[in-house]
Amino acid sequence: MRALLGLAMMALAGCATVPAAKPVPNIYVVRHLNTPAGVDNAQLTEEGRANAVKLADFLRRDPPQTILVSDTDRARDTAAPTAARYKAAVLTYDAKDTPALVAQALASKGTVLVVGHSNTVPDIVAGLGGTRPAPLVHEDFGDVWHISGPERTTVRSKLP
């Protein structure tokens, strides 16, 4: 009887479930949209405002629940149409603390949009486990990096 009980316990132990890994959010990273060259703390141009609407359209199949923006008007204005359309929470991060931003994005539930800057986007994408983009120049507006799955697959798209 003891042998049978031992076999039953071993069989049950083999059926034990392993706790599921915490789901990794889908994360989209975009540099703030079009601004004039050579202007400190620049506002979005008319083209940048139009592209912000295109960003909201782009995210329609996977709308963000959380949007993380730096404390600049151009970042907030890039996120505004998406936030309004999908009623997403907009949270401000410190652009000088990429590790904290990455931790905040990875701890978020649901899809996340991060609005960064030319000098921060490569570090943000890499910090999230994605493939590091090449350094960005001023004219690099409208690229969207989608980082997804446990493998942190990275797809770079361009707004239409």
C-alpha cells in the first residue's frame, strides 16, 4: 500500500503547475513627432500635429492603456490624440532616468506607448529588450518600434 501511495504522490507532484510568468506588455516607442530644427524646447509643427493623429490611427489595433511621456510639450502633444481617443492614462517620466522608465513600462499592464526623444529612443528600445536602433538625427520623425513577446521581438514601422 505504501508503494502505491508513493507512486500516487510522485504522479501528483509531476502534475504540479508552475506559476505562469508575468505577461510582458506590448510596448511601442516613438520619438516625439515633427519639430523645427535648431529650436530649444520646440513645439510640434503642423505636420507634427497631423502625425500625432496618424499615430493614434496606427495604434488602433492595439491601443495603449498607458502612455509614458517626458516632461516636454512636444512629447505630451505627440501623445495627446492617442490618449484622448483610447482614454489612456498619461504618466510623466524623467527623461534622464532610462532605467526607471524601462522598469515602469515593463511593470505596466496592457499595451504601453513611450514617447521619447532622438537622444533617448535607442537606449529605451534597448533597455526594453528590443533591438537597439541606430542613433537618430533631427529628421527622424514617425518611426515606431514595437517590442513584444517574451523574446522581445522588435518591429520598426513608419507612420503613413
